[in-house]
Amino acid sequence: MKLVRVIIRRLLLWSNVFLAITLLFSFFLTFTDPAVFWPAGFAGLPFIFLWPACFLFIPLWIFYRRRYWLIPVPALLLTLPGSGASWGFHATGGARAPGPASFTVMTFNCSSMGLLHYKTDPVKCQRIYEELKKASPDVLCMQEFFTNSGTRAPNHLDSIRLKLKYDHYYFVNHYTNWQNWHYGTIIFSRFPLIDTTAIDLQNISPEEKMIAARLLVHGDTVRLLSAHLASQNLQKNEYTVVTAPKGQARGVMKKMKAAFGLRSMQAQLIRREIAATQEPLIVLGDFNDVPVSYTYKTIRSGLQDAFLAQGSGLGRTFSAVAPHLRIDYILAGQQFTVEDFFIYRRKGFEHFPVMARLSLKR
């Protein structure tokens, strides 16, 4: 019996050492550009599981009355910034009260407004409109937006503009099918748009662009960047890559490696836009990467993450694959106060709309 206990402790010890080393790699590899070293793109994905698993060894070793609890402590402390970027710690009711200069901004990858194979899912489409009406953001940025200028499918551009009373909008048409089926990125605003432009994001599709706009918000000029970064382009049957046949798994890995490299280039491009901005800035959109990633670190540097400022838990924004994927963000410059943050989770949504209430510091 004593031998069994010794073997168990040894296994736990080596498991703890392995886990601590893996945690360190998971965090620090994300400082490496995946375009240069592609494994860095995968490194941050398991972080959200590794950190709490490593932490649980501390009470275990205390129970066994062993000083081995010192093994996970350095790894946990060194990777604490990754933990701080992954979890929100604000309890319900901690939001600031809205003031006269407050305004709301939302980002939403709407997955073509429920359109699939050129057929609209009426239930999903209705749910989208219900959530938008419930949130009623002052500024609404939508990625993977679809609208139809003919009669065979809904004209979502006009419907949203009229129903939610947006006087201003800017639609970047990435591509058109059959003259009337338009797909792209859009910003709706109740504030005047001073100027707008579309910036090439060097995506898989050359038409994919980022919206850059200046808005007049309560008398102040605010710059906004709305981006949809390169996705893995995985099909639903490819989400189960762990149990997939070897050939299919190889194809999934190839897609992910390509996307990691593209997103690193896009993140650097956005960082240059951030550096060149003089006005108070908001960067938002579907980044297709988790908080412990090269993409997030590159874009967020110096900006506030609205979820971390007012959110709680893991802040999941993507409904497929895993229960921890936060890949849609609202990042605000230091000139802003983040007053509140919301995630509108609704059954049937691939991405959940996220909204922040902001105000400029006076």
C-alpha cells in the first residue's frame, strides 16, 4: 500500500512539472509571430484550461504536506497577465451609471443575417432583429453582413436603418452575387459620420476590408476601426478535428496555420492604424483569436478591453467548438470610461453580439 502511495505521488509530481512547463509555453509562445513560427498560433488555445489545472495542484500538495506546491507557483505568477486577459472579475451591479455623454457601441458578426445557401432562416433572422431592438446600440458594427437590393431576399440594410432609427451608415460591399446579393461589413450610427474609408486587410479574400470611420459623438470626434480578421474557414464537420480521420485533421491544421499567419499581418496593420490615430479610438470586431494570442496582444496594447473592464466570467462570444472562446472584442482608448458591458447570448447564433457603454473622460 505504501508503494502505491509513493507511485501516485511521483505521478502527480511529474504531472505537475509537465503542466507547469506547458503553461509557460502556452503563455510565452504567444509573444512570437505565428507567421514566423506557426506553432505559436496554437499555443494560447489551451491556456484557459492549463492555468486553473495548475492552480489546483497547490491545495493538493498542501493536503499531502509536501513543499511541491512551490512548483506551480512560479508558473502561475509568470502567466498571471494571461489569466487577467482571459477572465472578467466584475460582479453584477458594478456598472457605472450612464451620464449625459454616454453612448453605446456594439459589434456583431451576424453570419449573413441567417442566410445559408441563399435561403434565409426566418427564425434566426427574427432573433437577430429582436436582439438588436433590445440592445438598440447608438453605433452598430456588423461583420459578415448581408443585404439584398432586389426582391428575392430581405433588404436588411434599409430594415435595420429604419427600424432602429439610424440616420447614418457606411456599407463596404466585399462582393456581390447576381447583382442584388451584397455581402460585406457595415456601420450604422445615430451620430454623424465625419469621414469613412475602407482599409485592405490582406485577407484570404482580397475584397475583405476594415472600416475606418470618424464620428461626431456628443460634440467630440471619435475614430472607430471595425475589423473581421481571417477565420479558419472550418466547416461544421471539421470542428471535431480531434476525432476526425487523419487526412481531415491534416487539412484542418493546414487551414489554421494559414489563418494564424494572415491574422498576424492584419494585427500589425491595425496596430499601425492605432499608432497613427490622434483622436479617441475604439477598435472592435471579430478577431478570430483568443485573449492569449499574438493577435490580441498586438491589437490591444495600450487599449482597454471593455469586457475586462466591466464583464465577468469567460465572456464567451462564439457558440461552436468550445465553451470558452472569446473572439469578438470592443477595445477602447484610455480617454474613455467603460461604464458597462453586455453579451447578448441567443440560441442559434454562431457569434453573440457584444456591446459596451462608454463615455469620454472630461
